[in-house]
Amino acid sequence: MIEITKFIFTLLQVARSEQVLLTGCLPIKDFVDGKPTDKIIGYRYTLVAPQNKYESFTVKVEQASPAITPEELEAKGGTVKCKVKGFEGRFYKDRNNEYQFTAKAESVEVIA
């Protein structure tokens, strides 16, 4: 039987483009014994796909420093164009047995 949770989607399949708009950036903190620490292990970016009816999704990237800080993003009007390298998106079932979408990438690069 084919299961949707087994499929891995590319950025082109999700966004219908290799470029997307970055509208948010939040740090991902490390957890120890179920509690967050001050150690930042990556960043969660909010992306918008203009070529796909402006669908919004987030992507997690494990990196030491952000592609753009929230302050820099605000100074640029709250939106910048970017490229995402090594994108992998997939569906999973949450605790309520409903499908949710998750994505990770190797890097996010601001291009404008």
C-alpha cells in the first residue's frame, strides 16, 4: 500500500519554484531532559511560495548562525527572496491522527 508519509517532496514540488520569500526566522533551542536550554542548534524559517498561491510553510535548518536576523529582515520590509538548498518536505500524522507537513534543509541563502 502506498503511504503519503513515505514520500519526500522537493522545494520545486512544494513551491513550484526554486525561489521563495522568507518572512520569518526563529531560533531552535536544544532540549535537555525535556527543557529548553540557551544553546541554539538551528533556525526555523517561515517561507512563502508566490508561484503556489502564496502557500506558507516552515523549514528547519541546522546551522550556527541565521541566514538573516529578525532585525535585518524587518529593515528590509519583512520579506526577502531566498534559495533553499537540500530541501526535503514530508507529511506525518500528529497525535490527533491528522496529516501535518514538515520540512528541513541544508541551508537558506538570502538573494535579495
